[in-house]
Amino acid sequence: MTTIDTPEKTVAPRPSRTPKPRRRIVVEGSAKHRGIQALSALLVVLFLLWAASQPLFRVGQFTNVFIIAIAIVGLNLVTGYTGLLSIGHSAFFGLGAYTTGILITKYEFAPMSTIPVAVVLSFVVGLAVGLPSLRIKGLYLALVTLAVGVSFPEIVRRAEDLTGGATGLVIRSRFLAPPEWTGLVRAERGIWMFWLSAVTLMLVMLLARFLVRSRFGLAMMASRDHEIAAAANGVNVARTKILAFGISGAITGLAGSLFAQYIGALSPDGSFTLLKSIELVTGLVLGGIATQIGPVVGAFAVVFLPYYTASFTSGPLSGVVFGALLIAIVFVMPEGIVGRLTLLSRKVVTFLPADHPSRRKGERPPEEPT
């Protein structure tokens, strides 16, 4: 009997895979999460103390950043979380500013007491502007808000007896002195406005955080993602849209009120034209739409990027450099600066709510697609 020898099959060794680094899981409300929050709060306080010790010109730039960030937070609520594109938020900004200016110069209100009036008035106007969102959306709604933003400076010019018309409205510095309880004199108004704007920004960001995480916030995002499905699940889409516009207008009007106290001189051709709306939209896109820290990062971008590009170049070339830089940022980071950083950080650490299903079952959350 003959035997036939068959060649042995050689199995190529499998290439060794480098194991992916496991992401760290941080549960909200845990000791580790509270430690991260405490460290973040400490860093914010240290930054504010450092910024307040800078020269007066730099302190003024930071104050401007805080005020613009408040306005972008308002825009983020209606555009980022509700999905309603608005290009007329300069009108709310100007309404809050002129409300404060008129109440101080014409009726001798204390500057701080004008803020609630400006917020309420901007809220009511925001509700009215939000009415067209019940029937139209997308670019058509953007055109309506654009008309509101374009018409505001013309309304200010027409109401010359109240607003000062084209010549503007000047608030004398004696009316804008810091409150007596601060211990600051009139010459230190810049420091007072710095801290007032910084504290207001933090309060507004906390308010926006709680609002987004509430039932109303879920209704806003559901209306943004799929109106029909949201309505089928019991969401009052019409009320959600109108209230979102009202709250957004109120927050932006609050920023305008602070701006009037900070700048002390209002003009319809100054900071309340369509360019202010474009500035707010630009800051929202650069920072990151529908992100919590995005408005602050976007405000830093729209304030400091033009300043530094103008310091490197002069004349019209500085505008070209600034525009090219914006295009590069949007091209490289379409999610915005904070959006891209969030995606990168999720590869290292993941924050989970305490009631996440994977925590109840003791399982690891699914890996994100690469």
C-alpha cells in the first residue's frame, strides 16, 4: 500500500492588533465628575483674576468678549438647539441697548434697574418675531429675521425725539458710575463692567444649560430634528418655537443693555446694523453650534482674530487675511472649535449621566465609530 504525502498547509500568522486604549468613563455626579467641575471653576476664576489685572484696553476687550458671548448664547438657543435660522438678532441687541440708554438719559433710571425692562421688552418682541416661524422655516424665515435686523436702524433714525436719531444717544459718565456698594469710583467703571459682564455671562450659561436639559430643551431639540415626529409625541411645536424666540431675544437684549452701559454712546449706524448679526452668526459657527462653551470661544474669535490680523497687516489686506482665516477654520473644523475638541476628547473620556442604561446594566457603552 502506497501512501501519498500531502504538503502541509502553512498558515500565515495573523498580524497583531494593537489594542485600542480604553476610554475613561466619568459618571455625572460622581466624585471624579465633581472634581473636574471644581478644577474647571478654579481655572475660570484664575483666568478672570488674571484678565482683570491686565491694562485697561485689554480689560475692555475682555468685557466686549463677555457681552458678545451673552448675545451668542441667546442666538444659540434659537438657531443651534431649535433649528430656526435668525439673521436679525442685531435688532434684539439694539433694542436692549436703546432701552437702557433711553431709561437712563430720559427718565434717570439707575443702570442696573434698566436691565429687567430691557429683558422683558426684548422677550415680548422676540415672541412677535417668532410668530412667522409657525408657517415658514429655513431660508424664508431667515429672510424675515433679516428684514427685522435691517429695519431696526431705520426705526431708530425715525424716532429722533426718543433715540437721538442719526446723531446718536450719549449716556453721560456720571450716570454710569459703579454702585456705591462696590467701593469703586467713576474712573474704575471699566473694572465694574468687566466683573458685571463676566458674572452675568456665567449666570446666563447656567440658565441655558438648565434650559437645554429640561423638558422644554428636549422639546426644542425634537422640533429641530423632526417636527412631525415631535408633534406626534406630544410636543407643542408652535409654542416651543415662539418661546424659544422670546427667550433668545431676552438674552440678546440683556447683552445689549450691558453694551449700552459699557460703551456709553449709541448710534444706529454703529453696533446695531446687519454687521452685528453677521458677527453673532460667525461667532456661533466658529465656536460650535449647539454647544455650551461654543458661544464663549466664538466671542473670543470674533473679537481677537480681527485685532491680531490687523496688527500683522494693514489696510484692506487685514480683512482679506481675516476672511481667509475664517474659511480655513470652517474647512478644517466644520463642527466648530468646541465641536471638534469635543469629538477628540470623547476618544479619551466619556461623560455619562447617572441614569444611563449602560450604568444600570453594568455594561460598557458602545464604542463610537472611527
